[in-house]
Amino acid sequence: MNIAIFVPSWPPGSSANGIVTYAAQIVPVLRRSGHEVFVLTPHRTSTAGDPYTIDLSTISIKRSIIDRVRSRIFGDSAAIDETAERIDLAIQMLMDRQN
């Protein structure tokens, strides 16, 4: 099974976060069980070339002028929309790789 897990930062130990700690425990177990596990993160702090870690900050999205205005007005909620779009593009990229 192919699995994608979103975490706020990666690798483990780069920031104090319960989700990262949980993922650090579950990812190796799933991989040992034969699953292909990808970690999606907007804050990758390691420069090591891990093909199973997707740095969402490297995925460019097309932002219209309206998107930029929304970002100024709504701040955090616009950032959530951008992150969701990056996750969607990363998953599409992973699915294309599998085909």
C-alpha cells in the first residue's frame, strides 16, 4: 500500500511536535510491514536527498492576483488553502510516478 503522511516539519528532532513524534514512530513500522510511505512537509530541515520525503515548499503553485489579495486580507486561512493545494499537487505527482 502507498501511504502519504503530512507532518508540520521533518525530520524528527528538528522541532518539538507530537505529530512529528508520532510519524517518526509509525513510518518505520509501516515501511517494515512492506508499505511505501511518503512524508509530506512544508518545513524540511534536512538537506539529505530522501526520495520518500516531499518538501512542499519546493512545489510551486499558480497564484492569481485574487489569491494574493486573499492572502493579505485573510492571512492564516489563505495559507491553509495554499498548503492544501501543495499537498494535492504532491499527491498527484506521487500517483503519476506510480503509473
